[in-house]
Amino acid sequence: MPRTAITGLRREAGGSPHTLYLEGPTILGWDLDLEVSATWDGRGGLALPAFTDPHVHLRDPGQPHKETLRSGLAAAAAGGYGTVVSMPNTLPATDQPEAVLSLRVRADALGLCRLIPAAALTLGQEGRVLSDASLLAEAGAALLTDDGRTNEDGGLLRYGLQAAKAAGLLVAVHAEDASLRRGGVMHEGQVSERLGLPGNPAAAETARIARDLEICALTGARLHLQHLSAARSVELVRAAKRAGLPVTCEVTPHHLTLTDTSLLQLDAVYKVAPPLRTEADRQALLAGLRDGTIDCLASDHAPHSPAEKEQDLLAAPFGIANLELVFPLLYSELVLKGAASLEQLTGWLTSGPRKVLGLPECTLEAGQPADLVVMDLASERPVDPERLRTQAKLGPWNGRQLRGWPALTLYQGRVVHG
Amino acid sequence: MRDLLDFAGWSKPDAEDLFATADVMAEVLRRPVKRVPALQGFTVCTAFFENSTRTRTSFELAARRMSADVVSFAAGTSSLAKGESLRDTVETLVAMGVDLIVVRHSASGAAHLVRRFAGVPVINGGDGARAHPTQALLDAYTLRAHWGELSGKRVVILGDVLHSRVARSNLELLPLLGAKVVLCGPANLLPQSLSGPNLEVSPDLDSALDGADAVMALRVQRERLEGGLGVSLPEYAARYQLNRSRLDRAGPRALLLHPGPMNRDVEISSDLAGDPRSCVLEQVHAGLAIRMAVLYHLLVGKKERAA
């Protein structure tokens, strides 16, 4: 197998430069002084294990105008990700073992980023008939979820959790009570009432989390709560974890950096589910991340075509595409502003999500997979939609000056970005 | 003023400037030949993605009184029904050479969206439950004609406040002019967390009416009352319908406003038809003068006076 090396890498910010040696898809070790067939220049960037994202939407199969496996995984590579979990709301829904296998094979052929598909908890994500947990597990599904098709039937969720537990799978839930959410397109509060837009109260999320935590206790099965948005949700999870429940949760970059006041711009790029909430909620989410109540970051990369996001706020679909911007956004908004350390941020993108998903922790030591990202922490440039690999070019941060861009991403020892 | 979408960034002098122009327009409307050449050569487009005969008629008449050409675009019979996007529709209208677009749309924020793609001045003729600025301007103009000054006055806005763009634009504009606004209606048709200077929210009509200088009864859609939100038509009529004895509570000099069209015996009782306190027809007249003034300010500029 070809040996390669990356020179000029820092192992911590401000550290001295080192050379990392790779053999095929595996790390050989640091500063080994070996003959290599190719060398890349890390240009003094910070070497990190490639990130893991437990929650992305790749829209494949079925919605190629929004995203494809190729565009979505290229975006993941450009964002520094080495492993992503795709949601099953494809067309048709990813609810069969063959569909899971097909996605894995197609992603492997692209060689841009590891894809571990999530499978639907119920057939067609319709909330009526459970999918085959053990067969989906055997096919390599990362977890089971009906995601945005919220689990309105609590009894069915209970049996789904029990079946998933027996199959050794995690169940992830988009915790929102549809009857409380109603037609809400943004957080219900002062801003929605000023704008005359239908509101989605925080209680839609917290009431559903309270129910699901009870079902989690009833079954003893692993439950993962997707994208928390409200302060009270963090409190509920904190108490549940203290009580020993097998629950984990995630938060998105947009809920950590934006609030409902963004909607004053009346632009559907800010329309997302669950909605952007208040500054108090944002602060509580940050505090929850820092104290470990929230286990990891998840992009909830939800691409839609520009024409779809250019519609009015009632007609436009929910979702923000952000996979390429997660690190520079959070490095600029959290680390550089003192709200989190660089080590915390990288932990929320690497060991945090891997622990949630039951994947082995990745380091940059000998014998580990050669999946890594080199961050140029000094690079500063505006978000240029034309440079994005995702097909979803309209987003909240277009034109925003961000610092800390991924300079080089390697997946299985091959350069996939940079 | 480049567009009129809402009252964000407005101050009292902005409104006063507009009212001064509207005074000139009102004088034009009293002439035997109600037409001036002020907007000759300009083309005004009314793009109504939601039906509204009276608002559209008022804008079109206002434009014609100033000799503008008027084209109207009705979504129901147009390309929108064929799946064309709002952006493509707006860009097509602008490519045809229209100089200003009046937009009406069922989604809050749609007027902002139109402005983003238009490149010509845009007037919000009502977007969802968010704003209907020319309605609030004509309401304030009507009150000003009676009072001279809105400072210190108490205006009750009564009915389905939650879904009303008329209420939202009035609660932006009237406090700006010094008036106090009291929002009143059934609990589930009132905003739950709205607050602000010179703004009060009350589900109790009798106490809201005490000392009121004007009452604005909003149109209540029967569908809302039949939508299962806990207030039936009989309950609404019993608790919130504006009738003579309730208006008497506000006093003999209180003014009655309604944005129209009225649902008699729903939000307003028949015994108030022809009541001398009613300003409903004055509002319609003020609407013409205000819309002429807005069109003039946006197309010509406020410095030069019309006529």
C-alpha cells in the first residue's frame, strides 16, 4: 500500500510542526522518517480527527434538486467530516435493509466520506407499522428514526424502542408534539406576535421530551433526542441523566448562534424545525453543551433548492444547510468570542457524536483510520455560496466573514478536500 | 421613503408629512373634476395574490386620480396558478416596465419578499396577519380629522386581533403618534405575549371601553369562530359585539371605526348603522387621499407638492 505523509501539521494550536505518516487508509504514526510516494503540505494547520455528524439530510434517493449523495458528501468532506449519518426521509423512505445497503455501497464508491444511513423506525415513516429493526441493524443502519415525521403514537414508539434495544440500535426522535406545534413556522413569542406569523411554542418540544423520557424509562432503551432548541428541554434532559436514564441529545450550530429575532428580516432562510428561539434558550443550550447535558453537535444539514427557500415564510420548507460551515461558524462565534474552548468544540464534533452512535473514538495515533481534517485557524473569508459544494446555496450566513476554514480533509488516506 | 411595507423606522414627522400631502389630495377629491396630472406617465401595478376588491379599487382609483396608468395582476387567473414562483412573477411584471407594485398576499412577510426582487417601489397592500400600512394611515388620518392631534387619546381595537394585519399596523402607528392602544377580544384571538409602550391587552370589553376615545371593530371571520378555538358565534356576539349600549359606555363623542367589509350582527350590531359616531365612510374617503399621497411620495417624492 502507498505510504504518504503530511508535513507541517500542528497537534495543538500554537504547537510545533510535525509530519504524519499514512499507509493506505491507516495512520502509521508521527515523525517516522520513512520513504513516501507522496507528500502534502499541512501549512501549519491544526490536525484533528475528521468530524462525525449524527444528523444530516442528503435527499438521496428521490430529491436530486435539493441534494444528491455526491453533492452532500462532498459538502461533508469540505466541512471536515469523515462520518455522517443520513436521515431516512428519502423518496422512498429508507425503511428496508436493501435501501440501507444500497446507500452504503453508493457512498463507498464515491469515496468522499463514510455514510452510515439511519433507517426509518416505521414503514414509510408513517407512524403505523414498525420497520424490521434487526434486519436494518444487520444491513448497517446507524440508528432508527422517523425524524421530522414526529412520533405521535407514544405506544408505537415504546414498542419501537423495545425492538431497537433487542437489535442493539439507538432510536432518535425529533421531539415535537404536532398538536402543540400546529402550523407554527417560527418560535411563538413577542417576535412571532409582532410579525403575525404562526408560532410554535417551546412547550411543543418540552411536552414531547417529557413524554419520551417516560417511555425511555419504561423501556430502558437507548433514546437520542435530536436538535434541542429550548432552555426547558435542557433542564428535562439534565434531570433525566441525573436519574440514570439512557438518553443522549444533540444541538445544532444554528440554535447555538441564531435567535428568533433573525425572523425580523422576514427571510425563509431562517425557517427551521425546531425553530430558532430566544437568547435565553440559546444561552441555556450553550450551558447544556458545556456541562455535558448535551452530548454533541449535529448539523441537521437540511438542503433545499434556492427556489424553494425563496418562497414566502408559510410556503417555504423548513431547514438550513450548513455542513460546510459548522466549524468556521462555531470557531468564530463560540471559540473566538470566549464561549467555548477549541478543545470543547472539537470534542463536540468528534468524540461526542461517536460516543452517542456507539462508534470507537478516533485519534490521530498509529493504527487509527486515516480520516482527518487540517484546520487553518487563521484563514478568514466571507461565506461564498458559489464555493459551497452543497446544492442548497441560500443560507443565513452568506456573505458572513468567518474564521477557521478546513484546509485539507483526508478520508481513508486520500485527500477529499483541499 | 422608498417603499411602504410597515412602520419600521418611522417617526411622527414622517406620518405628518404624508398627512400634509393627503390634505392636498383630499382637496383634489372635492373638485368637480377629480383628476390631476401628477403621475402622468407612471404605471402602477396592483398585484393581488389574495382577493380584496375594495383595497384594490381604492389603490387603482387613487392612481387614476393622478393620471397614472394602472395594470392589475390577479393571482387566481394568472401564471401563479400554473406554478410560477413569486420571484418570477414579480420580475416579469418589472420587466414589463411597471413603476410601482402594490402587493397583497396571504403570507406575512410576502411584501418584503416582493421588495427583494422588484427593484421598483413596493406598497404593502396587506400581507398575511402582519401589516396593512395604508389602512392604519387612513385610520389615523380619519381620527386626526376629528381630533387634530392623537396625543393622549385612547383607541380600543376590538376583535380577532391575533389574525389581524389591520390591528398590527395600527398598534405600530398609533402609539407613534402619541395615542394609547388597547387590544381587546376573546382570549384565544389575542396575542399572548405582546407588550410595548402605549399598548395594553385586555380580554374585558367593558373596562376597555371606559374612557375610550375611539373604538375600531375588526372584521371577524366566521371561519375563525367555527375553528374550535373556544369562542362560538353566539358567545362572540354576547361578549364582544359592538352595539349601541357598549359604544355609549365609551361616550357620546367616541368615534367608531371599521376597516370593512363589515359583518353586521357579528362584530358590529345593526343598531349602529347610521350612528353619528360612525366614521366608516369617512375612512373609505380618507383611504383614497392617503393612497394618493403614498403613491405620490414614492413615485415623485415628498418635496414637490401635488396639484
